[in-house]
Amino acid sequence: YPILATRALAAGAAATGADVRSHCEVIGILTSNALTSNALTSNALTSNTTVTGVRYRDAAGAETELRARVVVNATGPWAGPVSAMAGAHAAIAPRRSQMLVTERTTPWLSPFVAGNGIYVRQSPYGNMMVGGGGRWEEVGHTTRGTATTLQRLSARFLRIFPEQAHLNVLRGWAGSVEITPDHRPLLGLDPRVSGLIVAAGFCGNGFALGPVAGKVVADLVTTGESHHDLR
């Protein structure tokens, strides 16, 4: 249940001193440009961009600027446009992903199964939850589900678990995942903009990899390096 888990993480962060501001839209990344000498261009003066903060708009429409020496772009499917606000390029695009949930059945699957182009887990209440995306899905922030994909997920589920054919599908939903060209995330210091860290492009695995990615980002923010080999 990512909504409950995210709220719990936010509450835990707030309890240790974090300032959590929800329902806010990032509308700009503040930067400064300094002219520096570059030996690779015969000591020609070049522009060196450094982040200085973020501008956002809250739910009431008020705009606020927050000053910071480091900005972390962890905006998932929106990471491309957000990096562009700082003049950097992030090859991350949104793509629709869909899921279905069945009626309740006797608990039998733990923790989850991934295979045949899908992943399956069972909720604490007994519902089977089946998801999986691919190149057939629409690129963009489309949250409208399709019967074709629900049929595809059902068929692939039954090839693995034919004994579950009696289950009825209750509903389905769709959302955006972030896709990179090589299906690997962008994680680390942006080489073009000082103070900009990118942690996005997890291609549907971001919630699972989020905790360790958070540790990497925390190290980068506080020390400028990570104990993990980010190559």
C-alpha cells in the first residue's frame, strides 16, 4: 500500500525534523551562473551553473522560493521537465502502467511472484494484485485504463496459476512509471549543474529501490560522495 507507506515515511521524517510540504507544484529551480576559466577551451570563459533553490506553487496558488545548496530531483515521471528547469537534460519519459485486483481468496502467495511479463502479490485481505507494463503501453501521463491490458494481465496470470481461473476481477487502475532508454535509473550528481542530484528513472522499481536510493542520496547531500559504486 504505497499511499500508507509514503505517509508513514513522511511522518517519520517530520518527527526527526524534516519540513514536509505536500500538494505543492515545483515551477522552477533557482540557479546562478558564474563565468569560470576552462583549460579544455583554451582558458575561454564558460558558464558554470549552480543550483540555489526551488520555486513552488502551493494548493492555494501562492508561490514561494526555498533557498538550498543542493536540490534533489526525485520527481519520477516528471524528472525530465524538472531537470530542464535547471538547464540539464534527463532522459526520462512517463509511460502508462496498469494493474488489476481480484476478489478475495484464501491466502496462498507470499511475498510475491514475478515472471511471464507480470508481477503478482496478494493483499493482506486476500485479493490478488497483478501488474506489468511494456512497450505496448501509451507514452505520457495517461491514467485511463484499458480492457485490452486487463485481458493481457489476466491471461499471463493464468498461464502461471491456471488453478485461479475461478477468480473474478474487481477493478483495474493505471498510473505513470518513469522509463529510461536503457531501463536503468539516473542516480547521482548531475555533471552539468553543480548541486543538482537526480534520483529517478527507476522503470517501475522505484518503490522497491527507494530505501537504498535514499541512503545514496543522503550520502551525496551530506558528504558529496557515496559508498556505493554508482557506475
